[in-house]
Amino acid sequence: MELMGVGLLGCGTVGSGVAELLLQYADRLSKRAKRRLELKYILVRDRSRKRPIPIPEKLFASDIATIINDKQIEVVIELMGGVTEARHYVLAAIQQGKHIVTANKALIAECGIELFEAARQHGVTICFEASVAGGVPIIGTLAQSMSANQLTGIQGILNGTSNFILSSMSDEGKTYGEALQEAQRMGYAEADPRLDVDGSDAAHKLAILAQIAFGINVNGNSIERMGIDKVHAMDIRFASELGYTIKMLAEGWLTEGEVALHVAPVLLRKTEMLAQVRGVNNAIQVIGDVVGDTLYQGPGAGRMPTASAVVADLIDLAIGRAQKTFDAANLWTPAGRGYSQRPASKVHSRFYLRVLVEDRPGMLADVARVLADRSISIASVIQHEAVDFEAYLKGMNKTSAQLTTEIGNKTTINRSNIRGGSFAGTGTILPSLIQPSNSDANLSHPTDSNHEHFNDIVPLVIMTHYAPTGNFRDSVSLIDHLPGVKGAAVYYSVDD
């Protein structure tokens, strides 16, 4: 049986999973690939590091040249992560005539045009099934199985960490901080979770899906995104009362020759299939003009699910299927397919709007007037009981003293005007909860006497009909400055 040599860059979580498959299931894989898949070298920084499986010492290499100069190695699997060093090594391997398999979404999203042009010039193939949604075969589905369709929409839960946190907040009543700590304890979130919770990870994945589905060249930084770190348990509860759940969605929609792309928390009806995806699972809904709506769901990350996708690409290369798909798909060309990115302001959506207001007559009318002036129609309104300020601060893991210190001792915290309910959650510090003092004296030590003139504050929840995002955001900016509004308004798109 003909040999296909493999070089592996990186032996961390996913890399060790790939090594395990190639070393322990060699016979099974070779039968399916019609070639003997042999792991020749593994590039590592630390040979002495403890790994999940025993790996023969002879496989470890410390120099990329050992791999790219080996004539028997036909495929280089890049699992290092990061962009700068990975890009350098991948380009070097391409120039030596090696095919590439990678799970690196940031590398593909940011350097796609350069890498794919280099691959075409040198007659090699880049495979990247594992770069989006781990064990869910979404790349192959879009590039091959949906080829009879013009794809018109993609909605995806593309980050398992965010989905786990939101699921915990919705199902178990946890605050954001509590859910994040649980995710970190279980190994679902990094010690520094920012790329997961701020939408960056999902934006890179959406950029890749948008290239395959629509042929549009974007990177993660050009996709508008809002993270889940600002989602408050208050809004989780209010959304539930209205029949919705909040999910972090990566979305792409083709309209009038333009593609709208964004990553943000979105209200989904509880009956929708995406709304029922729990824990660390990923799911992608794909809409085609011929097939209609389709849904793909499964483990979106993890050692073996991602390794499964990597090795599947390797088998496709061995039997020659990947090369044909690569040539036919013609991805990441400088010209693209002629579609442009649709400005967010032009996107039409329904919106959930939550505003903290003084509990006095006329507040709803004032807010409604601002919306009406920009042709935004209200579908429904709910006004709840007053908010418990101490519970609100608890959810943000802050004290009033800490908030005062953080803003430079220039404002005072109006503790007395937010009371009543039993909400605990986390989110952004609402500027309205921090009011300028009428006195220049002792600004760093607010007293109840500073706040006696404030009324109780209540959350006002509004659901709108469809409206241009630009008009809605203009309205929100004006609402934030209305007399009696006590905080930056919180809003999310509503998917119906």
C-alpha cells in the first residue's frame, strides 16, 4: 500500500488527539484512505511535556525544516494556533509542495487570500473542515452537498463556551460570572475567555462560512460583533417571559447583492431548533434557495471531535477528493463573487429594548415618541417592578464603592433609587446608575441625602416591529438622554 507521510505542527489538545488516531487506528484509517497514513514527525516546543497518550520520542522534531524538507511527507497538519508563526510555517510548507490541513480559524479568516493563492500557484490543497464547529461537518456540507443551491442565509451557534454560559444562565438561573466560573472549572472556557465571550472566535468562523457560502472576502475584525459578557440575568428572565431565549448567533444573510454579517446575542423563540441547542454544542442552520432550511448540530470543540474532522480531511486528501473540491470551489480569490458587505445600518430587524426609567407618568410616552419619530412601531410593552440595586451590583461582581472609585470619584451612586425585585446578573455598568452629584463636596463618599429626590426606577421592556437598524440605534441614542431615563438602554435583535 502506497505511503502518505504526515507532519504534525503542534501536539496540544487537538494535536494529541490527531496523533492518537494516526498511531492507534492506523489500519482502519489506511483501509479508508487506500494509502498507509504514517505520522513521520511532530513539531513541538517542549519534548518533556506530559501528553494524554504516550508518543515515541523519535517522532518529536524541534525544527520546521525537518518536516518541510522530508520528501516522504505530503501533508502538513497545522494545529499550533495563533496567526504569525502558523502563517510562516504554512507558507513554507506550501512552497515545498505540501498539502495543508488546519483547524486554525484565525489563520484562515485573516490570511485566506494569501494562503489560497499560494496553494494554487504551487498545485497543493488546503483543507480546513476542523476550523469551524469542530466535529460538525459544515465546511464539506457547504462546499459540496449544497452546491446545487444559492445559499441565502446562515445562522449558527459557533462558540460552545458562549452557548454553555447562556444555557446555564437560562436553565439554572446563574449569573454570567457564576456560569463563566463553571465553564472554566469544567474546561469549557480558558483562563482568559475574552475571544470566546466577546464574539471574536465566532466572527472568525463566520468569515470562513461567508466565504464558502457567498464568496465574500472578510476577516473577523470587519464583522460587527457584540459579546455575551454584557448579557444580564434580568434580560434572560424578561426574554423568557416573552417566549424567547437568548443565544449568541453568528449570522450571514444575502439580500439584494449584499451580505449582512454580524455576531451578537439574539432573542430566539423557544420553539426554534437553534434555541434548543444546549451546553457546549454547536449548530448551524443553512438556508438554500432549492433545499430550504437545513440544520447541522454536534460537538463544536474538544480534543477528539476536532481531531475527527482533521483526520477526515487527511483521508479526503489521500483518496484525491479534497483536491477536486479545492479546485472546484475556488475559494478566497481576490475578486470574490461580486457581493459586498451590507452596512449594519441597512439591516432590518425586530428589537428587544430594555430601559431603566423613573417610575412616573409619561415615561412610556416619551420613549414611544422617540421611536415613532423614526418610524419604529411598538409591538408590545411590559413594565416590571423596581429593580433590586444590591442584587444588580452583585450580578456585576461590583460594589457601589468600587464603581465610584472606577469612575474617578467624580460621580455618586444612586443606591436609594433602585430597589424592589430579585434580579441577579451581570452586564455592563449602566451609566444611569451613576449620577452626577449636585454637590461638589465629598463626591467619593455618597450619602443617602444626595439621592432623596430620585424616584424608584423600573425596567421598561419594549418589543418593536421590523425597522432599519440605523434608525433604531439613532432612537436608542436619543432615549438614553431623555429626562427620567436612568441608564444606557440594552437592546438585542429578535429573530422571528
